[in-house]
Amino acid sequence: MEDIEDLLAGAGAGVPPGFRLPVPAAVGVNPKQRKKNGVKNKLTVVQDSPAPKLPGTQTIYIKTFGCSHNQSDSEYMAGQLSAFGYALSDNPDEADLWMINTCTVKSPSQSAMDTLISKGRSAKKPLVVAGCVPQGSRNLKELEGVSIVGVQQIDRVVEVVEETLKGHEVRLLTRKTLPALDLPKVRKNKFVEILPINVGCLGACTYCKTKHARGHLGSYTVDSLVGRVKNVIADGVREIWLSSEDTGAYGRDIGVNLPILLNAIVAELPLDGSTMLRIGMTNPPYILEHLKEIADVLRHPCVYTFLHVPVQSGSDSVLSAMNREYTVGEFRKVVDTLMELVPGMQIATDIICGFPGETDEDFAQTVDLIKDYKLAQVHISQFYPRPGTPAARMKKVPSNVVKQRSRELTAVFESFTPYTGMEGKVERIWITDIASDGIHLVGHTKGYIQVLVIGPESMLGASAMVKITSVGRWSVFGEVIEIISQNNKEVGSHERVDEKCSPCANSEEACACSKEQEPGSSYATTSCCSQSPMQETTLLKNEPKLDDQGSRNLIGWFLRNRKNHSSKKMDLAGLASKEKKQIQDLGRQSAWGSVDIALLSGVLLSLFTIVALFLNLGSRSLSSK
């Protein structure tokens, strides 16, 4: 079947851009046809549903395979369908149509797609297939008779669904301009925005099928991405994940680079640290020249000190066969530099076991590389030949050898204990999800280490200080000791923040945008690099009037003394919650201790003695007269 754009040549001439045409003219379709004696009757349109529902009233089931970019595409498609009136359901049985967003990276994910398509056909569900599989392999037998949405046609998903529900087969595959970033979106996790910064890549890895689907590099502009960041922060998002096939290559097609984008985004993050930025997967070649600039960004308090840098093999000869365009030494330089310049830096990587031509020596070099760094996250996979790729034509390593190498490397990796030593430490985390056990909430440290805590769902979207109580192999467990107040708006009615925050070298240094106390203002200095600037401001907001009184009368002196005494106790107690601290402070300010009573009693006694002396002197003078 031809692409829709080919079927429509000349059909829409003279139509204003953005005008919604009648459906037959807007979308080219092939009506499903009955067969007579094994031959298709091209004039007969199947009408299985005597009374079709109105468009926009049906229920859609969406299943997503693959990477975070695919997840973002599904969220955009779900948003458009929801905005048009369709209901979304996680239950495939109650849905009127199934949409399957596919991944072509590995054979197992494509096999899962095949299984789901078969189930849908058996259940007589209309099917729409999206993602990298149909875009890169449009003529697959498994895709016969189903509608298709290409990776750069997700903004037309409503049209495809409408026609599919009518019994038509629709295919939109021709690449065009990038989909807009401001399309309606239904996030799987309302606190996490997956932001695609570019599509495609500059590489030509011999094993990769994704390049066939996503194509050459195409980057969104800095302004459009910054605009999206502003909007999602206003929506209450707490994590922004930058996603692409290769984050490091961003902007090389439009004359900018990744550090320019990162600094522009960081400047828009809230000063209270309520929204964190996570930089997506990047291959080594395109960040080598920007390591110091990227390290500067990773040190910013609102950026996770985490980066996914796939190495794939510890052997230069295997990397050359993969056409990865870097050496093991260059990967080491990336890891070593970032770990040296960024405190608490966490690196994740990928390994492919059994790539064609991999010898025992090559594999041993890979094992040595993993042992050298003992990274907390290593994604290990066996080589799967993908149809149409150069690696699929190379001489394969025997499957039993591939499996044995995968098991051996996995055993080495699982022997690491990366979180040993964290127990008893106090860490700030950002809580965004519920664990699969339904009991714990999921938070992440600044190094993106997963921390499981117990607390009410109302804590979702909050930042908290936790004490690590125990460590596991894949995550750590913590106890919440303080919930940090967060407010994206102005700190107070007397304070205006006119300057944006520029990235800081580290969280202990003062930012360029730190504001000194303004004339007439009651508020102390605030800094966007403070670990929790809103915590300081919240405590101070209850105290200025007391300071003013203290400059005028004796009671103020006592209150200032109490405040200083309280602040010392707070520094020593440091693990109590902020709300409890404030209550305790107010309680101390209103309750007199023994020292204060003695001091006040002494003052009052002195005053009484002076008055008595005056009265005594007065009475004597009267008696003498």
C-alpha cells in the first residue's frame, strides 16, 4: 500500500493551511474489501458495523514499547485523542481500538508487538501501529491490514484513528517537519515531562535499526524547547527528562550545541529547586569537546548528576566493527573527567555481548572495563541481528557463547555493591512515583539514586530530606525527616526576583543572581544555589516584626536572645521537620526559660529598688520640711 501523501497528490490543492478538510479528502484511505471466490471485490466496502459510533466517543487502549522518546510520543498521541473526546483505558478488553507504539532496537520488543497484534486481531479490535517498527520496516507481513502512524506524523493521530474505526486502513509514513512541542499531552506520570530535543542522529552504527526509522539528526530550536520548559513548570512538573536518540549531538544541524541548550533551560528552573533536569543518553563522540561545560551544568543544584553514556564494548576492534566512532580510551576520558569534576557523579552504560567477530579477548577487555568502574547501572544485552543492518550480514558468534558471555558479565555486575556506605547519610530526594509494591514512594537523590520511602501519596511531587536506613542492590531505603516547602512564585510581597539564575559551579558557591537585602525589605539574602532557599525564607518571614520590636524596647532584646538561642538548637537538632521547628521556635518565643525569668526578675527588682529609693528620698525630704 502506498503512503497517504502519495495517494493525495493534488487532492488538497488550494486548501488553506490548517483547514480541516472533510475526512475523505484529508486522509487517503483504502477501504477494507470482501473477497469473492478468493478475489478482492474492489467496489465493495465492508460495513460490519450497522450503526457506527460518533467520532470521538470511543475508548482507546495505548501500549508503548521502547525508549523514553517513544513514551513521549505516546503521551502526545494520547493528549490529542483525549482532547478530541476519546476515552483512554489501560484495559484492552474494554477498548474500541488498540494503538501499539513500537520499538525496533531489539528482536524481543518487536516479537512482543507481533504477539499483541495477533491478540488484537483475534479480539477483532481495530489496530493502529505507531513508532519505529512500521517507520523502518513498512512492508512487514505482520503489518498487513493495520493502520500506521509514522514517527513524525504523531500530530495526525486523530485522523488515523477516526478512519480506522470506520473500517479503513490508513498509513502516514512520509517524513515532514518535526511535530510541534505544544501539542496536547497526557503524561503517564504527571510529575515527569519527557522532552524530545531532537530526532535521529549523526551516527551510522552497523547494528542499529533505529536510524532507519528516526533518520538523520533534526533538532528543535533552543527557543521552542525553553518555551516548553516554562509551560511544563507552570503545569507542576517536577522532573524534566531531555530525550533523544543522541542528546550529545543536539543542535549540530542548526548551528548550536548541547551546552547552549542546557544553560538556557537551567536559567528557567525554579529557584527553590522544586523541578529537576535530567540529561538524556549521549554517545561519547559528541560530548568530548564540551566536557567541562557539561560538568558545570551537572554541578548545578537543579540538575541530576547522572548521565547515560553507552560504551557497548570494551574492545576497540569491536567498536570499530560497530562503527561507533570512538575508542575505549575516549569513553574512559568522558567518565574520568565527569567523575573528577562533578561531586557524586553517577554514570550508566550499555554493553552488547556477542557482537559478530567478538573474540574471547575482546570480551575479557569488556569485563575488565566494567570491573574498573563498578558502575551502579549497566544495561547488558545479547546481540540481536536486525534486518537490513550491516551487522545482520556479519558472521555471528555462536548463540551458546553469546548467552554464556551475557551470564558471566551479568554475574560480575551483580557482584558490585555500589550503595555501600550510604546508610546513615542524609540526602535530599525528589519524589515522583509510587513503587510497584504499592507501599513505597519512589524518590531520587541528586545522583539519581533510587530511594524508597514510606509516606502518603500527598508527598508525590515534593522534595524531602531523608535519612538512608538500609541499602539494597538496586535501590536504597530511607526515612523522611523533613519535607521541603516549595513555591515557584515570589518569595514574599516585598521581594521581586528580576534576574534569571545562571548555572553555578557548585551548590556551595553563591550564584550571580543572588539578591542582597533591598532597602526597606524585611527579608534576608536569597540565593538560587541554596540547597533549600525557600526553607530559609519561610522561617524568616515569621520573624521581621520581632526584630523591629527588638530595636525599640527591652522585650525585643529578650526575644532576639531567644531567637539566637533557638537557631543554635536548630543547628544541633537539624534532623527534625521544618514544620516542627517552626512550632518549637514559636513555643520557645512564647515560653520563658529559667535564665530569662532570672534576668527579668533581676531587672524588675532593680527597677523596684530604684523606685523604692526615690520614694524613700521623697518621704525624707518631706519630713525634714
